Amino acid sequence: MMIWRSNVLLLLLIYGLFLTRIESLRFELESGHTKCIAEEIKGHSMTLGKYHIINPNDGHPLPDTHKVTVRVTSEHGNDHAHHYAENVHEGHFSFETAEAADYHTCFTAAEHKPLVKLTVDFEWKTGVAAKDWKNVAKKASVEAMEIDLKHMLEIVQGVHDEMFYLREREEEMQELNRDTSYKLAWMTGLSILVCLSVAGLQVWHLKTFFEKKKLI
């Protein structure tokens, strides 16, 4: 049992280091302003976001001035919003990404005079962390150990997919570096050729000038 628990902890450590992205942050936003948070997410990955405005007066209703409009888009499809909510105090979104891209969640505070400063609490999960394991356990009616094993399998599969994704990105970067190096070498050769041509023309011009002046 101790060995099994150690393996679970090891896999969870790998999971935390390489797979799961959990963005949890709290930020301030003034009336009429927009703030965007970007997250790079691989394709066919589950993502989950929750947000709410912090009540500045505990024990009292949230003021109507404390509302935001939230829009979630990807860099490849800004015309299509994966989530859109207008003038809300809180909300959440979840979807599966169609392709690897930078996804943006933008918060826009409603206009108000005088200016009001809002505090927004936002949590963004991707990958295995975005899955509701408690709900899985209720639906499947399985024991805790089986849930742990299912969770571990998801983690291993996620790490496997992440490694292939990183390998593809590395190959893309290497191809970009090779292309850049080739263009740089070509431009360097062209610059040297231009410099030599200009130097040759200057020497020819000076020689012609001195010959006309009968100095040489």
C-alpha cells in the first residue's frame, strides 16, 4: 500500500510539473477598462474557468456598478466566442479546444461615473485539472481507489500527449531556426558582396580621377 501511495504521489508530481495549468489570480479593474488574460492550450484539451467579483461590502448585496462583460476567444477565431456573458457579477465557462492556440479571456467593466474599481477573482484550469472527478465518482458509483486509478490513467495519457505536443513545438522551432539561419547567411553574403562592389567602384573612381588629374 505504501508503494502504491508513493507511485500515486510521484505521478501527481509529474502531473503538476508537466501537464496541468491552473491560473488562479485576483486583479483590479476600473470602470470602462478591459483586461485580458492569455493562456496557451493544446488541441483537444478540456478547459474550465470560473470568475466572480469580490463584494467590497461584506454582508451587503453587490452594487449594480460591479458588473463585467466576459468574452473568451482564440487567436485563430476572434469572431467566434467560446464564452460570452454581458454585465454579470459572476460566471463560468467550459469547452474543449479544437486546436492548439493562445486563448484569451477578456474582462470589461461597465462604464460608470465616477469611476469604480472592481476586484475580480478568476480561476482557469486546463487538462486533467478541468475534469470534475467528484461528479465522475457519483455517476460511475465506483470506490475511491478506482477513481484514483482512473485519475492516474488520465494523468499518464495527458503527460504522453503533452510530450508529443512539446516535441512538435520543438520541431517547429528548429525548422524556424534553420530557416532564419539560412536567410541570415544569405543576407550576410549579399551584404559582403555589396560592400565589396562599393569598395571596388570607389577604387576605380579614385583611380580614374587621379589619372585625369595626372597625379599617377
